[in-house]
Amino acid sequence: VSNSLCKESAYERSSYLISKGPRPTFVVPGNSDWFDCPRREEAYGFFMKSVGSPDFITSNWHQEHYISLNIERPEGNPELVRFYVEGILFIGVHMIESPLNHESSSARDGRMKLNMEWLAESVETTFADREVRGVVVFGHSVVHQRIKPFFKKMANYLGNVTSRREIPAIYLHGDGLAWKVNRTSADDSSWYFYDVQIEQSGLADITIVDVAPQRKGKLKDRKSTRLNSSHTVISYAVFC
């Protein structure tokens, strides 16, 4: 924000760099993408135009690396996303931290409601039709008091339902600017929840989360796998 003042050219440059990367990349919005900008609505429009819309996915991915992921986005809010790969449900949400008195409660509550409804629909729809062995939620904000309702909702859908009690879930995010893994969920139930905060951009190597691959219904040993052409590799980006 301080360097570019959220000019359109900054978003176009980011879009160009991401599109030249070797792997499919999803971008979810963070504070610096629009909320901290001098003109929020204009900045959000630039973000969606450059990297946050389905047009970015379909027009800029390298076709040789494109994988049919059956990507789904809600009508009217294409910044949210979900897809399913080898038993893993991926859900992208619009999770930012807005300081008190910097945003109306109606706007903040509306975004929270949208995220919770997207989580609920994604879980209910996918679990009804497919076998799910793990859930990864992408967002930006750290887990703080004002967004805990989302994680209580997440616990209700994944941790407090008998048929889903053994399914691990990860919330992968930036914002805190330091590597941190927290096993504490938003409620008192015991379930496989991991709050994974990545290091500040530019100060650490890229974080790779390796999920044990599944081939023909059988789980392969994660320790023996190596990154090669047989793996599905997906990038996730937050502009910190």
C-alpha cells in the first residue's frame, strides 16, 4: 500500500508475475489488497479485475499445467472459491482483520456471514457427494476475537459431527508475519484442527504443505513421496 498507493498498475504487475508462474495459483484477498488502501472500493475493483476473478484463472493459467479441478465460486462473490482434489476439500474465504472503528459493523458482519455460508455450503455439498479425508481453508487474517464465529461454525461442521470427527482441517493464512502452528480451536471440542500461519513474504522460503497422495483409493506414504509430475501442485497467494 505505501509503495504503490494501490494504483491499478500494481495489480496488473502482480497478475502478470503470478500468471508466469509454473503452477495454478489461487489468490484470496487480504488487508493490503483493498482494505488498507486510500480508496477501498476502487482498489477492490482492481484486485478483482486482475487476480480475484474467474477470468484470471481461465485466461492466465498455463494450459500445459491446467488441471480440471471443478472450481466453484458463488455468484456475486467470485473472490470465494472451492475445489476438490484426491479427497481434500479446499475452501478459499475473504477473511481480513478490520480494526475497530475503521469499518461499519454491518459491513464486517456481512462479510463474516458470507464466509460462514460459503463454508457451510461447501462442506454440506461436498460431503454429500464425495469422500472427504481432509479440509484446507485459505484466508488471510489471524484468528482473533472478531472472526472467531467463523471458526466456531467450522468446528460445528467438522469437529462436532460424529461422521466427520476424524477429519483433519487446516486454516492456512498470512497476516501474523511469523511462522506459527496452533492446535487450539475456537471451541472446547477435541478435533484435528491446525491454525497454520505462514512467514512474512520476502523473509522466508516458500511454504509447501505436502498432503499424502491418494492413488486408486489407496493412501501412499507421505514420507516416501517426492514432488514430481504425478503430483497435483496448487499455489495459494496472499499479498502480505
